[in-house]
Amino acid sequence: MLIHKTKVQVLFGDTDPYGVVYFVAYFRYFHQGIEEFLRHIGISPKTFFRNQEEKFGMPKVAADCRFFIPAYYGDLLEMHTSIKEVKEKAIIFQFQFYRPPETRLAAEGSVTFVAIDHTWKAIPLPKIIAEKIEGLQ
């Protein structure tokens, strides 16, 4: 299983009035991790999310996150992005966050994408995506 590691700098705008990372910020971090993961395996994010040439898209249909220890303004988090599961019509990405030098898991989550055609009907994963992720599991 391929794990792509990304450094995430916690900015002031990512935090609540107490300086703790606000939960919504993690979902933005997820997107950053997905784009960097895709580039790492040779898929352009533009090709993945909305492919006008081949008339398909990959919208998010579910996302979740669990929090174990707080992260604060100024922290440099390490986000591990991987593919949790590949289904006929969907890909589920998994995320784990750490606050180095600590080794405890700070947060974890997932995002599910479903392949759709230009009419918004679910379709099997497009070949150009399926071929790139085939050997990663």
C-alpha cells in the first residue's frame, strides 16, 4: 500500500478562538493530500475530478474525520494519504495525521469518491484512473 506523506502547516485561519485546529480545516487538508497523492502517482487532479475530454467526474460523496489529540496554530502536521479501498465505481482515500515528533495518531479520516458520467449517473471507474491505482493496493 502506497502512503504519501504531506507536511501541513496549521495557519491562524485554520483554528478556533482557542488556537485549536477547527474540524473543517481537516477536510481542506484532505483535499490537499488527495491532490498531492494523485500527482505522485501520475494522475492530474484536473483529470481525476472533472475530465471534460472523457466526460466523467469523481465527486466526493462521503467524508468523515475522528480527532484524538488537538493540533494548534503553528503546528507542522504530517498527513499520511493512502487508498483505503477501491470498488467498481468508487475510491476511498484514508488520512492519518501526526504531530511530529509525537508518534500518537492525532486525527484520521476518509473521503469517498464515485465515478459519474456527464449525466451524473454512477459508472465503473474510468480506465485511465483504474490502471494507475491498480497496483497500489
